[in-house]
Amino acid sequence: MRRTVFTSFTILSLLVISCMSGLVFITQTAKAMVYLGPEPVFIRADGSIYPLTAPIRRDGNTYTLTDDIINGSIVIGRANIVLDGNGHVLQGDSLYEGLIVRYSDNVTIKNLNIKGFGKCIFLNGDRGEFHDVTIASNNITDGTYGIEVGSAFANTVIFGNNITNNNIGITLQSYNNVVFENNIADNERGICFGEPGCNGWVFHNNFLNNTFPFNGEPEWFNNDFDADYPSGGNYWSDYNGTDSFGGPFQNETGRDGIGDTGYMFAWGSSDNYPLMGKFSDFTATPELHVQTVCNSTISSFQFNGTAIRFNVIGESGTDGFCRICVPTALISAYRVFVNGTEVSSSLLPCSNSTHSYLYFNYTHSTQEVIIIPEFPSFLILLLFMTPTLSTLKVCRRKRR
């Protein structure tokens, strides 16, 4: 009798443990589907987030990622919101779409690292018309399509993104698009126009090492590719023109960082003012920006209230140039130093009461550029000595 009871109890215990283990496994698997599975995360029309375990925090109309989402996607079905990736990763594979905006106006997508999807960002609407989606400051890589703007979405703004190593970087199928200040690099096709009547404004982008920088039928190609003179157009790494002249008609003496001839597309249209170096935009103050066109890599930009400083680097021994647009509210008269030595700079005739355009040359290695107001010589010496003195003070404190 005791043996029978013991045996029955043992079997019952094993069944309970087995069921509990299965329940734990199911629970863990269901939870993992948010982070490690193909089930989408939804931001619904009523503002709610599904599933509740999704790593997204809501604060009013701002939705912020709190963790990476791997092998999952995000579907936005609510208007008038901001999705802030907060530097997190949204990663999947080519069978899925990454971030989908459906039937929603006035949506901003920013600060996401999106990689590996069939369509990394997809504005999808097969009925009605939707407006004012902004895609800004994202890294979009390794997709079949980087960004696809469907025909139902108008007035889309795409700026400040790194769009690299996709089959197609950007596909536009709608109208009134603005595409600017993006790095569009190492894609099979850089930017494509996929519908009759699609149009937009494409300027200050860096098209780098794309197999085909652009694609589209001539009758679909109703776009402006520059912001007029002197602001200029885009940088195209396969442009083979020269810069010997300046001015709106590129017939005035002196270089200005803009190609003397347009960057021609196959059907006769062109970027009328192709840039001779990569375009960059730097924040000097919350209100004022400094813009450069330069064939160097620029780093460590700063404005300290008096002077502009940054580093330039390129292949050692080669010629470098920089065209810099400085608001006169920052500095109104200029002297340019490269590694502590003053260099000749040209104030371009296109300068006006609000912005000055400076052009100067140097020889590549790693160089520090400093642009300062026209101070007396003893004040200039003090300006250069101040960082050195600060460094010496720090060293002395460490020794003590």
C-alpha cells in the first residue's frame, strides 16, 4: 500500500514539474517574441503599445526605445508622434520590413540604428493621402531598401541620415519630398524615383561610392538637385569636373568649392552646382550653424565663443581645401591658421551681410584649423597659448 502511494505521489510530482517547466518555457518564449522574434511591436491609433512588454516608453506623444529589438519590427499607426530610437538597434532580415508607418500623418522617426531588413523604413499607405513624415539622424544599413516612401505619402523630409550598404538607398514614389544632408554611401543604387510625377528637392547630400548614384525614367524625374548659388548642390564621388572658376555662372576668377560644370544625368538634367568636397553642417550655437565643403575628413569641431576650431585629415601629402560658410553673428572678420601658421584665405564675392564664405588650401596630414577674428597680434598669441597653459596646469596638479 505504501509503495503504491509513494509511486502515485512521485508520478504526480513529475507531472506537476513537467507542466510548470512547460509553462515557464512558453512564458519565456512569448516574452522573447518581442525582442527576438518576428512579431511586430505596434503603436496603435489610440496611442497604446502592443505588446505591453515592448521596450518602448511613452511620454505624451513621444515614444522612446529603451532597448534593442532584434528580429522584430515596429508598426506605427498613430499620427502626430515622435519615435526616438535613443541610439538603439532595430535589426531583422530581408523577409521582413523594419519600421512601417501606416495611414498616419506628422510622424518623426529619429536616432535609430536600423539594419538588415527587406525595407528598413517603409511609408506604406495604399489608400488616402498622408503628409509630413520626417526621417532624421538614423543609421540605415544592410537592407534591400533603405527608405521607401510610398505613393500615398507627400511632403516627406529625409535629412541627416547615414544610409549605407543597401541595394537601394532611398526610393521615392510620391511628391514634394525634401532630401538633404544625408550620407548615401556604398549602395548599389543611391536614390531612385519610382513613379510618374514624383518630385522633390535633393541637395547637400554626400553620394559616396554608390554603383549607380541615381535611377529613374526621364519622365519621372522632376526634381531639383541644388540649392542655387552659392549654397550649391550635392557631392558626387564620381564627378570628374574641375573647380577653376566661381560665381553663379562659374565664369569668375577664383575657386569656390563648386564644380565649373554641372553633374549631368543621362537624360540631360543636372545638378547645376555639384560640390567638390563633402558637405557638413556643424552646430556652433543653438541658433547658428557653420557649413563646410571640404575634401578632408573633419572632426572635433567646436566654437568657443571666440574662435572656430576643427581638425582635417586626408592622405598625407595631397592638397586639401575647405570652403566654410560662417554666420557673421559669430565672427565678422577672419584670419585662418593651420597648425598654428596663418594661411591665405579668400573671402568669396558671394558673401553677404549675414554669411561669409571663406576658401583656403593646405597640405594634408592631420591638421588643426583655427578661424579667429582679426585681433591684434599679442591677443592672437594669447589665444594660442591658453590651451597650452591649461594643459601645463593639469599636468602640474597630477604631479602633486
